[in-house]
Amino acid sequence: MGVTFKAYNDILIVNLKGELDHHMARIVKEKLDEYLARQTFKKILFNFKYVNFMDSSGVGMLIGRYKHLQKIGGKMGAVNIGKQVKRIFEISGLFNIIPCYKDEIEASEKM
Amino acid sequence: MDILNEMTIDFLSKSQNEAFARVVVAAFASQLNPTLDELADIKTAVSEAVTNCIIHGYENTVGIIRIKAILRENEIEIWVQDWGKGIEDIEKARQPLWTSKPELDRSGMGFTIMENFMDKLEVESTPGKGTIVKMYKTIKSKN
């Protein structure tokens, strides 16, 4: 379980690994906020390749980061969303604020 | 319908136990031979219910969470219970996007997700005494 960061052009890629529940969402929020306090990014791309589970706590964490980005005119995106995560995105309307891209390359062109 | 099997577990309201609770209930439910999608639905609903106990029931203090699961021929019934602060207004709590704790990055989607992923959801709560969430799901066995 964990979260790692990688800068890709002007995008911060957040690589998530594990099950994005309340327990993990708290850790991701802490580490991401810590990272963004040191270095500003206006575009954040969440990579869900190694996430096979997410619940409403993950949704809350993403919306929280989105609100922060909105204030500075930033954008958010997602790549590699699996089946269960996709259902949670659909039910909670997350796709409206977090577009899903095929890969990092498409994200960097469209974000 | 006859009861095929039943189990009860008690554990502390620690966030590490959210994953534990999901896995235990999914492992028990697998006796009904559910599809992977059905198992994912059950795990999601259990995760939401247990998270509610931790964040709202006990407000991050340590208490006991009890899960009871009952297997019938083609149905699983799951109870998730806490002895925490209870819910003042159940109707309101069940509304999509409503949360009592927006400052904690809560999405207010917990009950909505439980309702979507299970067939039926019942909530019984007494303020100051605690809450039981009862969830039911028909398992369309693979066989």
C-alpha cells in the first residue's frame, strides 16, 4: 500500500497502490498535501493502475483535492481505472470533475 | 428461507480493520459461490458501513464494531453494528451528498453506495446508544 509521486512535464502524477478506503485515503491526503506544500502543481493526475478497490472515502479525498485545485485554477485527471473504481466514479459523479484519460500522454495533451 | 450458515465477529474501530472486515465478509460470502462482481459489491458495502462506525459512530475513538453475516440459499444478510453516538436523522443521513463532517473530506456518498451495491438497506439507530445497518443481497450463483 502506498503513494508515490512523479513529475511529468507540468503534471504531478500520483501513483496509488492498494485499496483506496478511509485508511489509505488519509495517508494519500497527508502525503499529497505535504508534497504540494513543497512544490506547486496546477495539474494532478491520479494513476489507479494498482488500485482495485475504492469507496466513498476515496471519493471524499479526491473531491477535497479538487476543491483545492479549483482555487488556484488547476485541473485533475485519472488514468487506468478498473471496474470497481469505475462504478464508484459513476455513482458519485466524479467523472464530471475528474476526466479519465487513456494514459499519461493523452492526459498531458488534454489537461 | 433456511439459514445455511452464520458468523459474528467483533473488532476495534480502527481504520486498519476496514480492509480486514471486507476480506472476512467476502471470504464467508464465497460459500454461496458469488461472482467476482457480487463479491466486489459486498466488499464495497461492508467498507462503507464499517467506515461509518469508525468516523461517525465512534468519531475516531476506540469502540467495538460487530459484524454478523447470515447465508441463505441465494442471499446474504449482513449486519454492521456499533455502540457509538447514533444517528439523529436517518432520512437526512441517507441522502446522497449529505455529510455531517464536510471538514473531514467526507463525500456523503456512503449510504448511497451501500444502497446501490446491495439490494436492500435498513438502518436502525438510537442517539447515544448506537446504530445497526442491515444489508441484503441476492447471490445469483455461478452454478
